[in-house]
Amino acid sequence: MAKLKLTDREWASFFIGGENGIFNIEATQSGIDKNKLKTAKDGKTPYITRSETDNGINLFVPDEQMRKYKKDDGNVITIGLDTQTVFYQKNSFWTGQNIQILKNDNLNYWVAMFLIPLLKIQMEKFSWGGNGATLGRLNRTQIMLPIYSDYQPDWQFMEDYIKQKEEEKIKQLIDYYTQQATDILIQTASITDREWKAFPFNEIFEEIQRGKRLTKSNQIEGDIPYISSSATQNGVDNFISNEKNVRKFGNCLTIANSGSVGATFFHHYQFIASDHVTELKLERPNKYVYLFLASIIKRLEEKYSFNREINDKRIQREKILLPINDNTEPDWQFMEDFIRQLEKNKIETILKYYNTMINNEKSERGGGGTPS
């Protein structure tokens, strides 16, 4: 697909709210003062305030609050009065006072990430006190958006543009790690000193099982990772709480059968698998061995594509090339030691780079900067 550019689209001005605005803007339905909150150590619902950090999240609280308050739904943008903070809230939440809620049927994470920097630019005209971002002022404020030929907001372009930017960042991160790993291999030459042998998947993994289909409409909001065929976010597509007609796994690898075919991730936690991924579990699960195997299995991406899936029969026939010991068996100890050493040698460099990337990502997801 051709690279998307902001200059390739026509832009037009739209009111943020009001009768002809792009958002339905309303005050928060909860608005609980912090001293009135019921709290618990295992609270899982975000409590959003006008803070400028952590996506506005002050703490996590239980769903059970006083009856006169109503929890706000997710998939909205929040704006804090006085502080003019702008964040996207994916999940339902409680709030403190003076939070405005922006809703639009076309909104999703990617569209929100496009809109938030534009909204923040307009928020700069407001200030603490008597000139805050009130409902009336927001309704009268305008932002520029890319448009279709009929002069309606081009929501699909906004989504695709942000996805493209994320893919570029992911590629940069992958390239960095790949280069670091290559440097280590060249410096140590240890991995080329080993003998290697091809093993069928069903000889290496004790359990090879595909996940189970669960449509989006049947997914119940929760805190269990739902793994699908995405090549990003460790394959996590959602967080759900379904218990019936699902397949749960943990401490294993998953490989994408379709979509981002071949994408392989290690999961040390319990998760629910979609029918687009297959679980690969060793008889003796080991984090470091799994990470070694994942880096090799990912090479199947070159063999398969979206139109050629890794079905159940194909994965049984697949082979993986592994270092062997004197008994021509997989050298599990070498694999573990190799990854441990790699981790030890490069941990400081990797963490420094990773933290920089995460901080930049947090800044953008919180609305920092302008799309460029």
C-alpha cells in the first residue's frame, strides 16, 4: 500500500461539538470526589481525573460505587476542565469532577490517536480558572480534519494513517533488536559453533492446539488477554472475561495461523486463544527456551502469507532447525544459556532504548505532538 501523507488529503474545519459538531459532548455521568470513592486493593476500573499523566488515571477502583453515580462507557475521549488534558479511554471508567466526555460512532483507538493532538492544539487557548474548556466553549471550537469528496470527515484515512505510523515504529524497534542480536552472534560466534538438526514440530512440542473462534460481539469485557493473529502487542487483541466455549492456555508460545501469519510470541500468563493462533507448549516449559524457539519459528513468516495459512496439518509437518547436543537431541541447556547471556550482555542498552520508545508512545497516546 502506498505511504499515506497528510498532504494528500483535502482538509476542512469542523466544530468540536454542538448541533453540527463531530462529537456529542456531555459532562461525566459519574463525577465522584475521591474522598467518596469505595476503594479496594483489587480494583480494576480506572478512576480518571484532570491529571496530565498516566492517561488521566489516578487509581483503580471497584465497580461497586454509590447508586447515584453511573459509570461512564469506554471508547470515548475525555477532556479535563482547567487542565485541558485530553485522553482516549478504551474501557469503562469512573471520573472525578469537571471531566467532559466526547463521543462519536466512528471513534476507535486509532482515530482517537489522530484526533487528540489536534484537540490539544485547540486546548492551548484555554487556561485554569475562568477560561477553562467548558461545554459551551468546546462546542464553539473548531478543528481541521481530512475529508472525503463530500466534505465529510475521512475517518478511515485517520485510522489508516495512525496504523501506518505505528507499523513504522514497530519496524524500527524490530530492526534495532535484530541488529543487536546479530552483533552478539558475530561477536561471540557461539551459535555458529553448534551442530544443528531439523525436528518436526510434534517432536518438539508436547501440545499443539488451535484456539477457538470467539466473535467480537460475544466477547465480554474483562482482564484476561485475548490473543489473536496480530503481529503487535504480543498478539493481544482485547481483554475479556469469557469462561464458556473458550480455550485457555498459559506459559507457552502462540503462532499466528492467519492474518500476520507466523507471528510468534511467548506468554507467561494465562490467556484465551482465538482460532487464528495455535498454542505450542513444551513438556518442560522454560521462558528462555521459548524465547529462543520463537525467534526461529518467526521465520515461517517468509514461507506463508495471508492467502496461505498455517493450518493444522501444515503445522504438524513443519520442521524447526535447532542446535543439538552430543546425543543429537535438542540442546535445551545451550538455548537457555544463550538467551540468558544475550539478555545479560545487552539488557542496559535494550532497556534504555525500550524505555525511550515507551515514553514516546505514552506521550503520543496521551495526545502529545502533532501528526507528522
